[in-house]
Amino acid sequence: MKMVSDMQALSDSQTNPFTGDDEDRAAIWDMLVLRDINAFVAADWSQVAGDFDEPAFFGVDAGKVSNPDDWKLGFPDLGSYRERWLSQAEIFRATEFAEDARAAIFDATRLTEIDINGDRAIAHKKFDGRIRKADGGENRMLWQTLYFCVRKEGSWKICGFAGYLPNPLGEAS
């Protein structure tokens, strides 16, 4: 798999859009985009392990279905999410891509909406793109996730999410 080093500059459209005096949103973007993508491509959970509020964490798996009645508590704790994340990351890492997979994930990822109220935040992370595989196929990325974050001891942590939501919401993919 072709990868770009973590130190290589991203394109202008993939740099943190929250700069200057918006330190909270910049920190959340770095956590949910930069560190998450780098860790996933490397299949290295240790890069993101500190980004979670483990005792509070849970995750909803919408299964890319628009009806909330069908959404499940797919991840009742961080351990169950870590297992799925690592499994998906290892499959991804073993895949031969026809392009720079890391760059393609960045190109498919958007996080421009972060609502902060005191020490709580909701971040709207959306995926819409493709990664070309060496065998002529592709990995289609089309879903969105709402991340629930809490500021603890001066750092933002993920305390939960509603993920694998259709993108756009209201339509099944």
C-alpha cells in the first residue's frame, strides 16, 4: 500500500480549517480527522487511545439506515469499538490500493460543523469519496458520524458517537 508519511503536508483543502483563536474546534478537528486517519491507516490504536473518555464511552451503529428505529447500540463500551476499529484497520492495511489511500481518505473527509456548549461538543464528520483498489475495484466511503465530546482536564475526549449514518441523512445508501 502506498502511504504518505505523517509529516508530509496535506493539500490546502485538507488542513485544519479551525485556526487562530478557535483552539477548541482546532483541537477537536485534529483529534477526529488528523489523528484518526493517521492511526487508522497505520492500524495503530495507540495513536488515538488517549482520545476517549473510556468510562463514559458508547457508540450507536446506524448501519447506514435512515430509520432510527433500526439503529443499534453497536458499541456498549470502548473495548467493543476498539475491536471493530482494529479489525477494519487491519483489513484496510492489507488491501492493495491503486492510489495513496491516506490522501484519498482525507479527500473524502469533511469536518466543518462543531457545536460547542460549555465543556460539551458535537462534531459532524462526513465521508463522501472513493479509494481505488489495485484490483480495479474501489472502497466507497459514504456515511457520516456525530461525535459527542467532553472537555476533561483541559483536553477534548470522545465520550460517544452515532455513526455509520447515511450521508445525506434521510437516504439509505
